[in-house]
Amino acid sequence: MNNAAYYKRRRIWKAANRARSSYVKKINNLWRRAIRNYVEGKDDFAIAEAMRITYVEVGGRFARRQYNKLVDQKAMGDIDDELDRLMEAFARSQMGDITKSIQDTSASLYASIGADEALTLDQRIKAFDKMIIERSRIVTQNEITRASNVGQDMGADAAVRVAASRYVKTWIATIDAVVRDAHADADGQVARGHEFFTVGSDALRYPGDPSGSVENTINCRCVLDYQEIESN
């Protein structure tokens, strides 16, 4: 093992995790309200709107940061607006699958608690609250991770279009006691541009890639590092 490269990846992961963590409280509150409003029938579009905000705010920040790094200048004007539009478009494209999954799972859990005749009214209320807290925690983690990685990918794409940047990207796993074997095996794997990483049986463009299997994308904490390479 190249110890210098390994510890560099760990530093990059910690920096990305700090940036993600700065959004957890706000995004968790957003999803908690959205899930409650949806399952209680107060707002059928609450989850879709939470999805849009998460991707524009979190993904947009990571997109700009990645663009700035590869182009070595601040994303401004048309590029700044374009990155917002790209993140909104991605959120809309995923609303059918991801949003429906969040809606269906949340509604199913809510209904099962309501149908449990062994629970008193007070117990049902507490169970509802606990379910919403747990669901929002899981969704927050998943969607912040996915949004940050989608944002980086789109920021890198913008750098290619605007400045003809070329880059390599490195998969960085969270090496701890609960990391999945497939993700640990992918740690340090390098791909160019739009190439895919091999993660278990999946070909993934980035961590949390919605085209991947549930086993490889849900609760993923991995990040990518992008480095510019000189044109030939």
C-alpha cells in the first residue's frame, strides 16, 4: 500500500465530510417537515420540493467548488446560473424513482403504525414521531451524499465544456468497521472523465449513482477526488 496516497485520500474524505456535515441540520429539518406533511396529507408535493432544495443547495455548492478547482477561477455569471439549472434538472429527473421510493416507504410505515390496534393513541403519536425522525435521518444522509457527488460530477463536466479541462477521478471509501466490502475494494480506484468505476457488480459514475443497485448506493458515504490532467 502507498501510505502517502492512502492518507491523502483520508484527508480528502474528511474535508468532504465536513462540507456535507455543515448541511445536515438544515436538510434534516427540511426532510422532517416534508415527510410529515406528506404522510399526514397536508402537502402532496412536499417531498419533491425537499428533493429540489437539497440538490440545488448541496449539489450546487459542490458543483461550484469542483468547477473552481479544475478551472482555477470562480464560477460566475452564466456558469453559476447553469450549475443551478443542472442541479434542478437532475432533481426533476430523479423525482419519479427516488421521490416515489421515499413517499411509498414513509406512507407504508405511517399506515402500519396507524393500523396497529395494540397501540394507544399516545403510543401511536410517539411512534409516528419516531418514524419521521428516523426516516428523515436516513433520507438526509442518502440525499446529501448523492447531491454532493452529483454536484461534483456536474461541476467537472462544466469545466470540460468551458475550459477544455481533462481530469481523473479517484474513488475514496469510508474505511471503518461498517464499510461495505465492495466500497473498500474500490478505495483508490481511478477513472478518467465519464468512465465508470467498478464497485462490486455495478458500474458507477460516482458514489450514490442512481443507476446502481440499492446494495451499493443506499447509505453510501464515499466521495470522489478530481484532479486536472494536462491535455496531450
